[in-house]
Amino acid sequence: MATYTLHVNGKKKEVEVSPGTPLLWVLRDHLGLVGTKYGCGIGQCGSCTIHLDGNAVRSCLLPVEAAGNHEIVTIEGLSEKGNHPVQEAWNEEDVPQCGYCQTGQIMSAAALLKNNPHPTDDDIDQAMTGNICRCGTYLRIRKAIHTAANKI
């Protein structure tokens, strides 16, 4: 076991876990931040997407020791009241169906819009590649990202 100080959602959090523990499990099991979902465990589905220094990353692949001095933002930290422009657009465009992948989708979309506030359809498709939606709401996701871009 080792002790790590993480910067999560604007706060310092100390955890004692085995080196190599995926950040996903630290967030969920040790910090109670269960909005970040487990999907595949191999970084292919995008359900576990978080922001690391503003970039969308798969937390199931990121060992806790690699996250130490970086700013980590989970879906819980995206906005205090769930009113980030992407979250609002998701509701306006009625994107969620089953909802399981949505936190990862939202986190990827928010990172895209931070770096590219007015993306084209191709920009969106490229940025969202690797975020799998089993319900197939991809067209609503794209529309919601355009809607969010107009709010930023």
C-alpha cells in the first residue's frame, strides 16, 4: 500500500491504495465518486472518461501513481449544480436513453468544447470516437454538442 494525494474536483484527497490501482477504482471505491462508470476495463468504451489537466482520459487505464500532480475532474466536478452547458444541452436534446455511457460522453464532449468551442460534425465524430453508446444516440449526442457550443 502507498499513500497518494490527488487533486480531485478542486480538492486535495488522500488515499491509501496499492500502486497500480486504476484511478477509476480509487475514484469510485475510495472517494465515493460513482458518476464515473466502469464499462469495459480496457479503455475502449469511454464510460470511465474523466479530465486530467483538462484532457479527456480513460480512468480505467490510468494507474493512481500517474495521477499525482495532475488536476482530476470527474462528472461530479464538472459543475456544482449540473448546469455545465454540455449537461444542459444533453437534457435539452433528450440525449440519454439508458444513461450508462452518458457521463463518459459528457466528459469527452466538455473536453472537446474546451479545446474547440465551435466544432464541425467531423471534429465531433473524431473527438467522440471510442465513446460507445449501446443505445445508439450518436445523432442526438452530436446535436447536443452543437447546442452546447452555442451556449459557451
